[in-house]
Amino acid sequence: MNITTIGLDIAKSIFHVFAVNQAGQLVKKKQLKRKQVLTYFANLEPCLVGMEACGGAHYWSREIEALGHDIKLIAPQYVKPYVKGNKNDYNDAEAIAEAVQRPRMRFVPKKSIEQQDIQNFHRQRERIKQERMAIVNQTRGLLAEYGIVIHKGIAAVRRELPLILEDAENDLSPLSREVFAELLDELIGLDERFSRCENRIKAMNQNNAICQRLESILGVGPLTASASYAAAGDGKEFDNGRHYSAWMGLVPGQHSTGGKTELLGISKRGNSYLRQLYIHGARSVLRHSVNKTDRFSRWAQGVLKRRGHNKACVAVANKLARMAWVIMARGETYQLPV
């Protein structure tokens, strides 16, 4: 019988296939080594292939899709309810095959190589930022052991540490000065790497029409624009702007029963990094909309007065995300508020 749907459980070396026909009956289940995967799918008639959205899933989705198959990526939490019996690779593959056939299943947008490149630079930037902050905190803590206290923040350490090293009257020993000089050199090196990451992100934005349009939105800078494109592409995988903001976790969670609706705090689902960038942008919008009289600024300030700063930030971030979806999915340009 013809195979219409395949659940593919991917891994580093061993892959498991669970193939079913149009009636949902098992046709074949098979174990494949990594080098056998593309050959196996090249010899199959085009069918629907489901995979969990995990490490390597976007690469395999591109490769298998190039062979004529229809690829769907599913978040692992949506596959879990379909697992029957104990956990093993074949049961996982069967659960994927079952989940991918559901008409109301939610799928993860597939990423292109360009999107993965941009996402890679964002992750490198975040890692360098964390390493830089760790050095700053360690430097301040070690200096405090010698009775030298400097202000918080990277700029303060960058400014004051060279002066401390040049001061011959403090209690630092020659050995400790050597250690702090090495920390300063490491901080300077991380600053340079951090700047290179940001410059690469901005350079990639200049060659991307979607990112350029996104940057025109109030509160959306180069980082948010490129991160939005890396995560959602052209946004057409989403039905509307609310779907996009809900995917990002910027809408209230819900715990309703018996006809009684109970809304909670924001769901915080999806891409936490992207959600963080939109909320940072919303803070900037609130700060700069105080003396403005356009409709959007009046609305933002009204939410701020009624609900407080934190809730207003989330509300504005939700609005910015919806605007971003319109610009990504419909190809429109941002119009300044009046």
C-alpha cells in the first residue's frame, strides 16, 4: 500500500521512520543511519513527513523538502500527548506521524539558511554579552577584596579599571595588578567581538528588504528586526498579527472553566529572546511618547496611566508585534502615526 505520511524521529546518528497509509495503518517502520536518510527519501513517492522541531530539524526539512516531500515541523509539547506506551524511538515516530495528520495541529515555521545565519549571530552576541558581564562582575568582586569599590556596569569598569592600574598608591600588589590587567585585556577583546557581531547583523539587514521595513517601526531597531526575520521569516506561517504575538508569548494565559473566563499573566511561550527585544522596544516607545500627541502615543500613555508600567510595556510590545507581522506578511511599509 502507498505511503502517505511518515513520522521521522531524528537524532545525531540513528533515525527512526514510521510510515502509514491514507487510512492511518502502519505500512513500514524502519531504522536508518544518518547517511541513509536522504537516499531512503529520494526513493519514495512524495508524501507528508513530520518531524519534531529540535536540533538539526531545519536542516533535514530543507534537504528532504528538496526531494519533493511536504515537511511539517511540530513543537515537542504537541507530540507528547500522542505517545502511546513507554517511550522509545519507534513510539516517538508513531506519535509524530499521528500528530502531523491532525487538521488543527500547529506547526513550527521552517527556517532558511539565511535565517539560521542571522540567528547564529544573535546567539553569539548573547553569549559574548554574558561572558562580558561575568568578567565585569568578577572584576568588581575581586577589587572589593582589596578595598577598591567601583560603580556597577560595564562602562564604569571600562573607565575606572585603567585608572586603578595606574594608581601606584593603592594596595594592589604587582601580582594582582597583572591579574587585573589581564581581565582588562579580556574585557577589551570581548568588546571588540561584541561590536563585530552587531556590525554583521546590521550589514545583513541592509541586504534584506523585510528587515529594512521592520526597522522603520517605532521601537524596532536592527536587532529586533533581524531577530524577527530569523524567527519568523516572511511571517506568512501565521494567520494574523495576534497569532504572531501569541506565538511569541505576548498574550494572556488562560485558565477558564464552566463558562467563567479567567485570564492570567502573559503566557511567555515561544521565543523568549524575541519577546525580550519587543518589550525593550516598548519601553523605549513609552519613554519617548510622553509629549507626543499622535493617536498611538496617546493610547500608550493611557494604558500606562490605567495599568502601570509593566503591563503597559507588554501591551505596547503586543501592538508592535502585530505591526511587524503586517509589514512582514503583507509587504507593507510603516506609516508614521498621526
